[in-house]
Amino acid sequence: MHIHYLQHVPFGGPGSIENWAITHGHRLSQTRLYAADPLPALERFDLLIILGGPMRIHDDVDYPWLKAEKWFIQQVIAAGKPILGICLGAQLLADALGAEVRPQGYREIGWFPITLEPDFSDSNLGQCFPASPLVMHWHGETFSLPTGAQRIAHSAACANQGFIWQDRLVGLQFHLESTLLSTQALIDNAADELDGSQWVQSADAMLVDEARFIEINRLMQIVLAHLEAQARITDR
């Protein structure tokens, strides 16, 4: 399988996704939007992953490539290919499906539990998740649930923590791909967002337990395996 990912900032890479792809023999390519890399032809990849970033989806003036990225995501959806959107990527995916993306009013940064929705828990994918996993967050925006999508989970700070649409589009507001190194990179480059507010943890609190990263990376593998299966269905 050929996996292509869209990267918005130099410090916002694929984290544990890269190791999973290599281990499973998949090809991995990227578009560094911040470096003006070209977007690929649709026939050149089987699965699209849209990574996170500090910008808002409406910041087209400051980030002119957002317009082309939004158009590209719509083309990928129309082509029937599976997509994983993470954080900003989930917001872009929600926007492409006609949902509202707006400021949350406060940041949610650090390790906080999410609670799976009952319908998702009963699904084949949801049954592979614990009922209330502890996951990594780093966001200040939120989205409404796209029409026809199934809500994955909520947290005390955020009502919509993820969605799945027709089994092949998955949007995750939280970060299952985060590693100790990728989280340190976020801290190094966005420390000004660690404002000590109610849902924002300190850098030390985020990095204190490496076992947490191992567990969320295991959950990321489950999501990727689901989308891998969807890509095979699409190719038939």
C-alpha cells in the first residue's frame, strides 16, 4: 500500500505512523505544505493521512496553500479513498464534509481521558478500544459532527473528539501517533501555548510516563489496520 501524508509544519511529523508503515512494508510519501511541495496525483496513493498543525483551517491569508489543500481533500473523498485526519487534519476533514470548525474558547493540551460513544464501542473498530482511553491532546479548535458521521468519543473539555464516516474517513481530534520525541518537538516549538489553564498540562506532566505513548501508538496501529483494510476494498 502507498500511504501519503500532508504535513503542515516541520515539527509536526507522522510520529509512530512512520514505523508502522515501514514495519508493514508500505510505501510512505509526503507533501510538506509549508515548503510548497506539490500535491500528488490521486492514482499515486491508496491512503491519505492529514497531520496536525498550529494554524486554523480559516487562516488562508497567512497560509495560502490551505485553499489548495482543502480542494485536494475534497477530491480524495470523491475518489472514494480512505483518509485519516489528525487534529488540524480532522478539522480539515470535517470542513470538507460540510461541518463547522470553530475556536473552542480554550486549549486542551496534555493527557486527558476520552469516553467512547456507545454506538462506536459496539462497532468492529470500537471493540478494539478501551472504554475510556487516556490520550494525548493539543488543540484549541473544535468541529461539529459532519452529517452522516458517527461520533467516536467525547472528553470533559471537548464534545466531539472524533468521527468516522462510511468506515473510510476517520477524524481524530486527539493524537494517537504521538511519541516522546514528537511531543518534545511540539513543546519546543509551541511552548507559548502552555498557559497553565484548566485543560493545559505542563511539559513535565506530558513527558513523565513513556508507557502512555506505547499504549496510544498501539491504538494508532488498530486505526491504521482498519484503514488499510478499507484501502484494499477500494482497490477491488
